[in-house]
Amino acid sequence: MTGGQLADVLEGRVADPDWLADAVDRVARDPDAVAALFPAAGRRCGRGPLPDEALGRDAGPDAAPDPVGWTVDDAARVLLLTALPLHGTALAGQVDALYRYGSADEKRAVLRALPLLDLGSAGVDILHDALRTNDTRLVAAAVGPYARHLDDRMWRQAVLKCVFMEIPLTAVADLDRRADGELGRMLGDLADERRAAGRTIPADAGILLALIGDLPPAGGDGTADRTDEREGKAG
Amino acid sequence: MRIFDPHIHMTSRTTDDYERMAAAGVRALVEPAFWLGQPRTNAGSFTDYFDALIGWEPFRAAQFGIRHHCTIGLNPKEANDPRCREVLGLLPRYLAKDGVVAVGELGYDSMTPEEDEVFAAQLAMAVAHELPALVHTPHRDKQRGTLRTLDVVKESGIAPGMVVVDHLNEVTVGSVAGSGCWMGFSIYPGTKMSPDRMAAVLREYGPERMLVNSAADWGRSDPLLTLATGQAMLAAGFTDDEVDRVLWRNPVEFYGQSGRLDLSPTDGQDAAFAGNSLARGGN
């Protein structure tokens, strides 16, 4: 996705479009202005959900409430970042500072912007930070397309963490391509541990495990509907 | 009874408290930045704390259907430590945030020249960011400290309606009532107000510009004393509408002046995941 496509998605959905147009213009002229405009985007543009279709995502049947879904403020903030007239270490420094001092919503927007910025792998430390948190919104945003910069060991841990936190695996970019035997082993061990405790793993993890591991597909042993899982929790 | 606790330190409270508060009718709260009991010795220690107030703590609260906001500031006790002074330069970053609805807690602890300076500087930041200010009154020498607080507020040029002077009691309420500032009362066992005394103060001064909070923190305190105060008001003959004004509409009006209150429903329990009462992963 590009800044232009984001602007199209936001068309007609922003509470104060003049503010956003002016903010993008100011950031393009004065990159330091982003420090005050970035946090204000939520209250000026709104925080409602954006339709998944508009973003080219297939939401699936159980999309809401979904930590994967984009909101208006996410897209507005990403638009501000794509307007920064910076490159290389200057861009990385500005993005680091916005993440470092960001609220959870701002941090999520930075994570979502990473694959759209000319950063190379310079933003990977931000992903590591997000994956250390226990905030579902940040972890979900950290396993998007930019996670291609995570090494395999860290990427598998990130996927496993999504399973633990019941973040839908639709959040994980490149899952089909990257899921390997070692991830299958880790999911299988988790399913064994859960079974010993009289518990199950989420349905989408069960399907993934069936594709790359030894267990049968959803509906068989080791898998369960997410609602049943919640109701049956040990507390 | 719907309750907005305008002053409570959830960082110091357990998840059980969130559950009990939600069951008691608490739907929104403000957590002021304050002294953590253990003195901090550097600015980074503050920024990590501020990050929790705009990151983890709102996330935790939302799982119980409670909207969490905060105030950001350098408290007077730590304003006396030169190692912490650097925090002042970092405050503007945080005062721009969505969930930050006031500057605070400000005010006096020991009434030193350093406290004077930091208090005035932060009131100026409140004016610059168009935010209300939460000013507490000192534990010691309270009457004198309250009067001096009102003088500093007046000199700063901030509109009195943008200021709440907190931790008041029967002795200090009168001077604040005449100042145009909002009056905050902490219903806190032992050292501050009780529900019945609060009802009596409301009877005498009326509900206008009155805020009632639990100020629950790491001390012996109780996050449900807002509810107990509502019940004491009803027992004392106040109407449901008067209780709603004091426990909900007043804090919404005061902190709403920031333009940043978000009282929309949270995803609530939908964010709580299997196997844990709190989504946290990795265990």
C-alpha cells in the first residue's frame, strides 16, 4: 500500500479532513512538526474502524472485535509518516522517537507504517520492542508484512505468542510461506501441554498445526472453537 | 449508579479491583501521575511510568469496560530532586497525547522554592496546551498550603475553572469555593474524608464544581468509596440526579475541557482471553 492509496481509503471517513490535509502538508515541509501532530490525529480524525475490503484485507468470518483491523487514526498517522521528507538515519531517528514516546495507539500506527517507509531493516528493533509487550494490539501489528525482517527464531516465537494471546493468525503476514517444521513442533508441544491441562488451542492454530504438523484438522483432537475455549477457561 | 473516579492510582491496584469497580458502576477514571512511594532518581524512570499511563494501564482497564485517562506532571516531592528536573523538558511530548486530560498532580509538598518554580512552570504548560490542571494540597500545613496554592494559581493566569484543587476537607473547602476553582475530595480512610462527612459538605456547599474521588493507591485505601459516597448521599436525602451529577457529570464536565475524554464503550471482556483473567501471553 502507498500513501496515495491510504488517502483514497480515508476519503469521506475523516472527521476533520482539512486538519489532516494541513497536517500532511506541514509534516512534508517541517518534519519536526510530526511530534505534536501525530498524537493529535486520533481526536482530530476519529478512531472508527476502516472496512477491511478498503484495505485489501480478507477479514474472514470472525473479524470483530479484531486487534488486526485498521482504524481511521491508524491510517491518518501512517499517512503522516509517509509524508516525512526524510531518509536513512534521519528517518529512522524520527520514527524511533515517535514510537518511543508514543501512546499504545501511536505505537501501533508506527508498526503499521514500517513496511511503507524507506527504512530497510532499520525498524526491526521496534518490532522486537512490540513483541516484548503483552498488548494484543501491538503484538498483532508487529507480525504484519514488516516481520519479514525478523529472523526465523524470533518470527516463530512471535507466531506462538499470537496463539497464546488468541490473536487471529490472519494477522501474521507470509504465514503460508514461512511456517515450517520447527513452528509445527512448537505448536504441537503447546497442544500437548494444553491437552494435559484439559485445555485446547485456538481453532486457527489447530488448522495450521494440521497443515504443518502431525495432528488432525479442526474439529479433531487438540482444536476447539474460540468461544468454547473462552467459556471453558480455568480462570 | 454510573461512576467516574476522577483521581485513582490504578498502577498500584490489582486486577480484582478493576473487576469490583466495574461491578460497582465505575465506567471511567482519571489516573494522575504521582509519587510511587519509592523516590525515582532519573528522568527515564518517569518516562517509563508515563508510558504505562498511556499504554498498558488503559489496555488493562478496557478489558473491564472502564475508560482510562491520565494526568501527566512532575509531582512536588520529586521536583525537589535535581536529578528528576529533566522530566520537565519531556512533558510536552506527553501533554500532546489523546489519553492525557490534564497536567498534574501539581502543588506543594514541603513548600520549597524548587516546588514553587516547578509548580509555576507546569501551570504555564497547562495554559499552553489548553489543558486543565490537577493541583493537590499538602498533607502537612494544609490550610496555609491551600491558600498559597490559590495565590500561585491566580498569578499563573490560568482560568480558575480549569483547575481542581484536591484533597480538600471541611477546613480548606471554603477558601477554594470562593476562588472559582473546582473542589476535589478524596474519600480515603483515616487521613482524608469519609462518605458521611462528604455528604455533609455537599449539603453545605451544594454540588457545583464538586469532584469526589477515592484517590486509591498503594496506601490503605478503597476504590469503592466513590460508590459508598453515592450511597451516603442517597441516605442523606440527595436525589439520584444529584448523585449522578457529583459522581459522573461533574468529572465529565471538568476533564471534558481537555477535549480529549473518550467515553465510548470499550471492547470490554472481549479483550480478555482464554486461560487468563487478563490478556498477557507468554505464561
